[in-house]
Amino acid sequence: MHFTSEQRLDDGVLEREFTLGEIPGILWTPGSASTSAPAPLILLSPPPLGLRTVYPRLAARALHCAADGFATATIELPGSGDRPRWPAAEQAVADLRRAMRAGEPVGDEIIDALILPLVERAVPEWQAALDALLSLPEIGGPVGYSGGVISIGTRLAVVEPRLSAAVLFAGSFIPRAMFEEARRVTIPLHVLLQWDDEGNDRQAALDLFDAFGSKEKTLNANMGGHTGVPRFAGDAAGQFFNRHLK
């Protein structure tokens, strides 16, 4: 991990941009974090739109978490932002858009091509980032995960034993293979669902929630579209992390 810039934000939060090999990322550390009192960590998974595009939303979430004493970090997803182009992923997105413009059902073949390769690449990168982040003396456990693509969070919850709890955003297409993986998830979950999300298969999101094997799982469903998550839903997610990471 190589830090490339740093700045102080509100309330003394330290924001540092970094690279991990070819992967860009950002780490936010609360002013209260120190080597004698390391901060718990929450991984903020972005949508595949590029960190520069979604930075305002990520920074707002990071500041909200820092107020509760959590460090947060994000990394650029494969094929997004300034990372190298990924022709297969671009073709999958083009096929998805073509089907949606034509009013056709989005079939399993398109969903699998869009999501499964992303999961296969992104999850090991998150694990490598976690290795590097937890080596910093001011960062400690336990570790949480927050965000989408929901299939990435599902796979990470299955394979990463250092993950203690997760907030998952239901708002992306779900391959059928992920339902079997969901049954192996055992950590506490808090799932956010926008009921009127025009790009989301609501029934698939509900079926995935039902499939999760966690003994503690909460579904927070709110009216509104994809970007209309109400502030109080974010507050509930914060309370969830306060219960499980402190």
C-alpha cells in the first residue's frame, strides 16, 4: 500500500488516497484513532461507476462512520474509473442496456456475464486491501462491510473470516449461483432495499434475503428509487455497526 495524498476533513478525519498495486483506494481515519486505540474498520464498497463519480456519497458515508469512531476504506472496482478497460465487462453492460431498451427480460446469461466475473476479480482484491489496511497500527478489528454490488458482499461474507457484520445494498442483478452461496453466510446482516428501484428485481432481492443463512438478518425496505435512500435508513445501518463492531 502506497499513500499518494492526504487531507484533513471535518472533525479531524484524515483522508488518504492510496494505491495497492494498480488498484486506487481511499482511507478515512477518525481523529480518535491511534496506535493505542486503533479504530474498527468498515469496508465501503462502491458501485461500478468510478470513485471520482461517487466520491461525494462515499465521503459522506465515511464522515458519518467516523463520527461513530470507525475507520472506512474503499477501492476502485475492476474495470471502473481510472483502472484498465475490461472489454468483456463493457460488452456485458452493452448487452444489458440493449435488452432494457428493447423492453426484453434480462436473462440469466446476461446477468451471469455482468456479475460473476466482477465477483471473481473484486473479492480477492478486497481481501488484499484488508491485509494491507489491518497492518496499519491505527486500524484494528472487528471489520464490517457496507455497500453493493450485493453479490460481492455475499461472496466476501462467505470466504472472509475477518468480516464480522455487513450492510448490503439490494440494487443490482443477482446471478442464480449467488443464492446457494447466500445459504453459507452466517454473519449478522442488515439489507437495504429501495422498493421502487426501477433497475432492480425486487423479488430476486427478497429471495436472496430469504436465502441468507444468518441467524440475525434485518431487511430495511423503503419507498423510493435507486438513489432515494432516506437518511434514517443510513442511521439504522450505523446503529447496526455500533452493535456489532464495538
